[in-house]
Amino acid sequence: MRIPSPQTLSQTDSQTEDAAFPASAYLLPETLPPLLFVVDESGYLQSLEWSVAEEFGVQPTSWVGRSLEQLLSNFNALDIDFQADVPVSTADPWQMQFPSGQLTGVVQLCPLSLDSGRSWMGAFKVIDWSPAVGVAQAPYQIAERQLTRLTWSIRRTLDLETIWQQTVEELAAILVVEWGIFCAYEAPNQPLPVMAKVQTAAVECPLGETLSFSDYPSLSAVLRNPQPLVLAAIDQAVENAAIADGTYLVAATRHLGEINGVIILKSPNATGWQGLDMSLLQAVMEQVGTAIAHAHLFRDAQGLADELQAANQRLRQKHHELEEARRLAEEASRLKSEFLANTSHELRTPLNGMIGFLRLILDGMADDPQEQDEFLQEAHKSAIHLLNLINDVLDIAKIEAGKMQIDMSQVKLSELFANVENFTRPQAERKGLRFEIQQPLTHDEIIINGNYQRLLQVMLNLIGNAIKFTHEGHITISAEIKSQKVQFKDQEWPGTVKVSVADSGIGVSLEKQDRLFQTFSQVDGERTRQYGGTGLGLAISQRLIEAMGGVVQFISMGEGLGSTVTFTTLLYQEPVLIE
């Protein structure tokens, strides 16, 4: 290729002559060496050097003493602070004008301190060039310039999809083709997936989404030949390196000699590729191949970074889980130790009582039969208390092991409440507490679905706690029918009965209520030692009620304000309420 170039940069000398320009060496802008210069603090050139000045007809010495504004057409001295002490880089490109054309580039300036005074060293990095208007160009001279711009464009991105699509789109526009595809190349004899495609409205690409070497044997010739090939057809074997009257242009992109892509372009006529510089196109393909390789490296690095970040996140999560497990284990160990300490105390108390009263009888310490009966009654009470403690421990052990079996049947609410009253009213009245039971008024019996013994155990637990922690006031047991259908174990029930145990006792602070139903957890160790018990009553009650399809709730407004414990149980049949 030949471009007109001036004999001098003088704007007064408009005489030009054709100078041979080595297109194969300098057509790609990034291959051009930078133009180096030194200016004083006023912006006037002290020296100018460019190793390819002769190819462009430039005489560097003729520009010494002139200003940057004369060298660079759109340069404004007011944009540069020549008194500053920091390097300057231009964000926007500047132009260097010649009678035969224009160079476009970016400028970098660096301050210098010389014996002769303050100066600046600059570099003009070429990113594009174009001939002047009116200078005759062959059609493929224009195409070659556009190809160089393509390489500049794709080298500015690291996104593979953008490189594939932008390359095939711009090649199709520059070379005026019917359609074009960009295939990724992964390994020999492996099918080539189509990664990007461009086509006109009138002509569609007929090749499909994947190309195999068995269906398109001519592609093998492209891989063997470093230069692009012009083919008459791509679905038959190719013996020669190129076919002059072909309508397909097939080129491979390479990086360090390794193929990483294949481009196929379809020309509308058999002479569509005449005049195209194949060595230039090969250089462009190598630039595209380099861009693809860099994008793959970036994607791999990004993937590794994402994997590392995910691994770090998993490690942090695992560390957090281990820390939480350690904390829970330590808390469980502490709670079990506290539980065992309290339980051992509770077990020793009734045992000591039993042994003490029986020893009094054996030693003949009873004054009369009546006192002996009293000793036996106290020993019996201690034995019952001990049995209840052991039952609590065994129950929670079964629950924790998942071996608690509960058989459900019909239970009359009135019978359950009557039995509960027989057990608990005397205890409440001995402490001077008002004891009241409230049941809904119905025409027929209220029948619930549950396990009678477990329901009795739950109510005795709840009422026993209410009596234990209430020193004055009242204990109220009530029931309320909820006529809203519920599902339990794939069966529909007509509703529930909500049972409430309310007291005017010591209550529980709000911040401690979430620990009430924890196994081996007691709200206050001091309170436990004062009032006795294992602290398992609520935990056992909750597990039993949930196993029977109900829910347990604890309500207290705070210490000294009493408390209410409610639980629900399934309604076997809906009774008729008395209005």
C-alpha cells in the first residue's frame, strides 16, 4: 500500500509526493513507535524525535522552537499546567496534522529538571491515522484502515462474548458480506460451536449452531495454513491453499501459534475478496486471537477469584457453624451440669426424708401409733415425690431420644378436669390460694382427642408450678372452645380446646421467657434452689402437647405480675354450646 506523505511538516509547503509506506510493518497503529519530544515551561519544542519520521516525510529539526499548539491541531496550552510537578496524561486523543493526512494519539508529559531550567518530556502514542480528504484511496485501503480500528477496539475489552460478536459484526460490515460466524476452537477434531453470528435480512447462515470437521472437511485446511483461505465451498475437501474464485473467506485466530477461533464469511459474489491484503488480515486475526487469549485468562482468573471468594465464604460459614456448635455444646454442658446438680439435690431430699422417717419408726421413736402413721405418710409422700422426679427424667430422656410413644383416644374434658381438681385443689387451699375451674357451658359432653394420662401429667405439671410459685392470690383453670378446623396427621379435626392455667404468682421477666421451654434449662438457678424441682416440667409438657397436635404458650408481663400458661388439644367432636 502507498500513502501520500509530505516532504516537510511546513504548512506553507503544499507540494507532496508519494512516499512508500511499509503497510505490513506500520498499518496497525499499536506497532508505530511513539513520537518523543521535549518542551520548555512555556510549551515550546526543544527537541523532537521519531524513528519512522522519514516514512511519513517528517523533518523533526524543522519543528524545534515551535509550540505544541502548532504541532497538535486541537491542543490548548491552557489545558496543561506547566508549573506543576506531576506527570500529565491526556484523557482525550489529540491530532497531528499533515498535508496528506492526520495522526491521532494520546500524549503523556513528565516534568524534568535540567541545568538549563525546567522542561517537560512528552510522548505522542499513535492510536489511529487517516489520509487527508481528497487523497485517492483504493476500496481496500479504506477496509484496511477499518481493520486496524477493529483491532484497537477489541483490545480494549476482556469480555469474550463482546470480542466474538464485535469481531464478526465489524468484519461483515467492513468486507460487505452476506453472513458471518465466529466459532470457538477448543481441541483438534472437536466440533466448533458458533459463538457469534451476523447475517442480512435476505440471506441467513445455513451452517447451524455447531460445525464438525466431518461435515466441513475444508476447515482442516484452515488450521494447517497460517493465512486466511478463500474457498469456493466449505463442505468439501480443499487441496490447494486457496481458490481464487471462491466465495467464502475462512480465517483462524491464533495466540502464540495456538488456534483459538475460526471465522467464516460469505461473500455475495465470487470476486468479493480481490484486492484484500491477506497478510494484513492475518495480522488482524492474530490480534483478535491475542484478545481472545487475554479474555480467557481474565475469565479464568475471575472464575478462580469467584471460587476463592466462595471458598472463603464457605470457610467463614463453617467456622461460624463450628463456633456456634462449640458455644451450644458448652452451653449444653453447663446446663446439664446445673441440671444434674439440681436433680441430685432433688433426689437426695425425698430419699433423705424416706430414710429419716423410716429410721424413726425402726428405732422406735414414734410415741404412739398415730405418730407412727404420720411418719409413714411422710415417707410415702417423699417416695411419691421421688417417683415423680424419676418419671420426669425418664420422660425427657425418651423425648430427646425420639422414643416417646403416645396413643390417642377420646377423652372427656369434664373427667380430666375433675381428676385434676382432686389432686391440686387441696394443695392450693393449704397455701391459702383461691382455686377456680371454669368450663364452657354445653348441652353435651366436650370430648377431646389425646392421651388421658399425658394430658393429666401436663395439667398437673402446669398447675403444680402455678401453686409452687404463687404465695397469695388465685389459681384459675379455664377452657375455651375454638371452632376452627385444623389438620393433624392427614386428618381434619373440627377445632381445638384451649386450656389456660393462670396464677397471680412471681411471674417471669420478659428477657428470660425464651429459656422456659429449653431442655435442661432453668430460668434462674437461685430460684430453682429456693423452690426445688428439675425445671423439666414445661419442656416435657410442650413436647407432649406438640406430639398430640397442640401448642403450648407462656405469657407473663414480668416479675411479680403473675403468669398464664395455655395449651391446645384437638376437639374430637364439636359440642353444642349453651347460649
